Amino acid sequence: MSDDRYTLRKDPDGTWSVVDIFTDLPAVVNDQVMILMDMEEAEEVVGLLNGLDRAKRAAAAMRH
């Protein structure tokens, strides 16, 4: 989606990272940096993080 905060990045070694498009840095989940992942795992994390981010923004919008 165009409003997604997280995206995939293929790294030179062939692994994948989940990247925050606002900071251009790898995402961190529970103190784990989302790097050195296989594509399927990275895609799953991107989907989960984007879903959580959309829910967080929707809840914030409802409070205003």
C-alpha cells in the first residue's frame, strides 16, 4: 500500500531486511534488528508491522 511504513530491502549477501521508510533504517522488534532474513520471513514481518502501524494510526485519528 502507498501508506505503508515498512518495506523490504534485498541486501548484497542475498538476505532481506525490513526497513522503516521514514528513517531508512532496519526495523527493530523486541530488541531484534530485522536483518539477515529469508524473503518469506521478511515479507511476513513487513505485513505484520504495516498492519500494526495502520491500526496505531487509525486509533490515534479516532482520539482527535
